[in-house]
Amino acid sequence: MLAPRSLADRLAAARGQRPVAPERHDPPPADRAAGLARWLGADLHLADVGRVVLVERTVPLDAETVAVLRTLPEARYVDTETTGLSTGAGTVAFLVAIGTLDGDRLRVRQWLLPDYPDEGALLRRVADELGSGARLVSYNGRAFDLPLLVARLTVHGLFPALAEIPERHDDLLPVARRLFRRPLGGARLADVERGVLGIERVADLPGFEVPGRWFGYLRGGSPDLLADVLDHNLQDVASLALLEAHIVGLRRGAWRSATVLDPRGMVAELLRDGAAADSLELLAVALERSAGHDEDVSLRRLATRLLVAAGEADRAEEIWHEATRRASVQAAAAWIEVARIRERHRGDLRGALEATAAASRVLDLAFALGRGGSIAEIGRARLLVEGRLRRLRRWVAARERREGSRAA
């Protein structure tokens, strides 16, 4: 019986040509991982599922940063370098850095993947290290780094390792957006480093070049291609620790002397941190520096929403009382905000009616004085106020009838 021939063989026979031998692909050298470790002066860790290279370095921290970080739960500062920007099945984290506070220095352990078949070894080591801390700290880790690591652990069937990852994950990107995006015009880590931390990367590798360096090394390039990747990754992790210390310092009062800060975002941050008194102090400063009425309203509504959520409806009402002291459409709008708080969050219909009536009187005065808004603006506000007045009068009357019938 003749052996089956491939399509290429049959085509070659039809053309009267000799079959072309398939192109040979030599397997990667068996000592790739060992050679990479030797080149980088790193350690080679062996496991039953592969090998992984460990580069370990330390970064000195100033005394103030160390003092702040020591007051926080033990953290693992995490950053990954990947083969792409997707968290899909085809994307691999080929470098994972984990930083920990060690005395007055940040110790950074960078786990580097020698080749695709060794991914399981890297993932096991990374999961073990992450599980030894109380929390994770990242920059966009909730949306990218952690989902990618979880996906790759799942692909390799390393389900027990998933349980080792701490539940507490402090992602600094949302905080940086609240505090710095408006004054800096962006919240990339490079923006925050330069504008807030005073870090200028002189010869840093651009992030979009990182995957190409690893692919170049896999295709037979020098391990030296990865040196800049390792330095880029190291600075990312060091910046995480510095940024967290800076943010904690802002929450503890450094916002008073901060030169780069979004007051509106800082108000929200203080309220989330339970510092209601500081948030109101900052709100007063922010209102003095605000760009106009729209900014004022935005700041007051933000504070109202967060104070009400914290059960501080009285404080929320006080914020709007400060804006009711002029005969203007804006003052009438402030009285309506007071009415909303009394009605929705305190259940005080009579008080809401009184605040709405005050808004009506303010509009009358603004019209009579010919200031505080155009006739069209006053007219539109009048329609809204009168509609609310009619509704509240009906509701108050209905409640009083019910109370009277129960008393009888």
C-alpha cells in the first residue's frame, strides 16, 4: 500500500518536479532561560511546569514616603509588561514586577518569561508572591493587569492560585483621575510622574515598543533588548509606591499646600475617606477659586451627594445656604436645592415648601431690582418654582389631613 502523499507532493508530481522538502524550524536552544539569566545577572527558578528568570533590585525611598507607607496595610505594588493591550486569550504577561517595602527601600522582584512554554512557572511564582501580602496596589490594574493574570491562570488550570490573590486591590488610576486629570490634562502614569511627583524619565523606553522588544528576543535577538524593558517596568513600580504615599499625604492634610490638584476631586476623596470637616474646608476654598457659577454648582452638588450618602443631610443643606444670600436666579436655584434635600432626604415637606417659597420671593426681588438674571432666565426659573410650590402645597395639605384624621 502506498503512503498517502501531501497536496504539495501531488502538485510537484503533476508539474514534473521533485517534492520540495518542508522548511525546518530549529527548536529554541535548551539553555535559553539559563542564558537569559546569565546575561542579566539574574536568578533562574525551576519548576515542574517551566523555568522563569528573577531580576531583583531595590529603589531607595525618602524618609517621608517610608513613614507614610509604614502606616498602611502591607502592599504588593504590581505592574505587568505584556504582548498586547488586550486581556484576551492571546495576550501574555511576559514580565511581572512586584514591589514591597523593605526598610527604607522598595524591593522589586521582576519575574521574566524566557519563552511561551514557561508561562505556567511565571504565573505560579507571581501568584505566590501576591498572596503573601494584604493587598495589591496597581495603576489600571482592575481593568487590565489583574484580569489578564486571572485569565492566564485559568488557561493553565492553576485554579488554586486564583484563591491566593488578595481581595483588596487599591487601583490608583481612578484616584489620579479625580485629583490630577483636570490640572494636568491627562492621567497617564507618565503625566502624573512629571506633573505631581517631579519624575522626568530621560531615556525611558516608550510603552508601545515594549512588546516588540520581547518578540525580538524570542526571534533570536540579544537579551540586551530586554534591559530597557526591565528599567521601564522598575520605574513603573517605584512610581506606584511614591504616588500612593503622595495621595495618602493629600488625604491627611497636604492638600492645603498642593500646587497640582483638582479641588472638586479632592473634596470627593476627603468625603470618601470620612474627613467631612476637611472636605467642607476645601470646598470653601474651591468655591472662592472656582471659574464661575457652573463650577460652583458642580462642587456643591458633589458635596451634597456624598454628604447625604454619609448621613449628613444637615451639612449638605448648609452648603447651599451660603449661595442663597443674593437676589438672583442662582440664589433661587440654591433654595430649590435646599428644598430637594429637605423633601427627599429628610422627609420634611413643610420645610421643603418653606424653602421653595423663599426661592419665589428671591425671584420677585431679582425682577424688581432688575438684576441677578435676565427677564427670560427669571421667567424660566419662575415656571419651575411655581410648579414645585403647587405640588408641595398639595402634598403638605394631604399630609395634614391624614394627621388630623388620625388624631380624631
